[in-house]
Amino acid sequence: MNTAASTARQYPCDKCPLQGFAHLQPHQKDEIDFLSTFKTGELVADTGTTVLVEGANSAHLFTVLSGWGFRYKMLEDGRRQILNYVLPGDLIGLQGSLMREMSHSIEALSPMILCVFQRDKLPTLFGNFPSLAYDITWIASREEQMLDEILLSVGRRTAIERAAYLFAFLFQRAKTVGLVKGDTLVMPLRQQHVADTLGLSIVHTNKTLKKLAGRGALRWLDRGCEVLDETALLQISKWSGLSSIPRPFI
């Protein structure tokens, strides 16, 4: 595991780069003051690093400051199911903090920087900052909502609808945190990641992605996948898109 924890805060809470995005709710001054004491430092993770391990009891939880990651579970024979993807602004490790054990793992899909928070200060947050406690509840509910949609996709959408939904979903999430440039986005996904997310064989995934590429919706590059046409992906997936309501973050 290539990670490095830092107590020197390159990004203090009062100058958090996430505060500048319109789709993320800003914090009040007293909340920022508390979060500054809640945060213990930053964690830097290289691509391929396992940030959290299934079965682990973590003393920390994290907010993704930059980079991409994914949540997954493994079967004993090595088959992997990717459950969801984590992007800047996402809170991870809450399950391990509250349930005392992680039921999934999280791996860095690209170099990541994470804000590190001390688990033992959660009671203070819930007791003294009900607005932040509500935010954590909202974040957990949103994760459940996203998993509902992913389960629907795997269970009922056709292969091409599943793939189109996945890329439209990630594109819209990335757009809210400034990762989309000029209406295009390069995602650090390989075809194996897509297959492990959609529950398809790598051969079926390859054929499906070629169909999307043939419609001009995306193209594959050496370093990942470039989304070219959000509208086409939405039409193919028959998905209406994410809510425009600003979301909280910790």
C-alpha cells in the first residue's frame, strides 16, 4: 500500500477547494472551526492503493479532496463487484466508524488526496452540530439512493443501457466538482472496471462499449475513457439525470 499521512495541512478547512463548487453546500464559520479540529491531516494515496479494507475497523473516516476511487467486494474465487465510485466531496469510512467493521474495500483509481477525520470526535459532531449530523445522514441516504439506481441498472437495464447509465452517472457527478472540461471528461476507468461494475463478461463489455463509441458517446484512450456526448448517454440509458439540489459534504 502506497499511502502517506500528513499532519501538515496543505488544505486547511477555511480554504478548502471544495467550498468553491456551486453544487456543494458551503459551511458556516462555526462548522468550519469545528471541522478544523475534527480533521487530523491528509492522506495521499497512489493509484491502486487499497485505502480501506473489508473487515477492517478503522479509527478514521475520510473526505475525498481530489482523485477517483471505487468501492468493491470480492468473492473467495477472486471475482470482484464494483459497488460505486468515489469522487471529490464524498465521505468514506463512515460504515467502518459506526458499524465497527467495513463490509467493502475502497481502492484508488487515480492518485488521491483525502482529508482524515478522527472517529472518536463523531459524538461531539452529533451532539453539538446538528446541521453537520444531518449532513452525514443526508450523505448516507444519497449513497443508498445511488446504490438503488445501480441495482436497477444491473438487474433490469440492457447491456448498452447499463453502460450508458454508468458513464452518464459518473459524468454528471464529475461535473458537479469541476472535473468536466469543455463538456468532455476523461475517466481513469479500464474496461475491466466497467465489466466489474455492470456484471458483464469482459467480452460482452467490449462489444457494448464499441456500440457506444460507434454512436459518438465516448472513446477509449490509453489512459482511460473519454466521455464525448452526455445527451446521447442519457437518451440511451433512459435516465433523467441527477438532481440539481446542492449536496452537503464534510
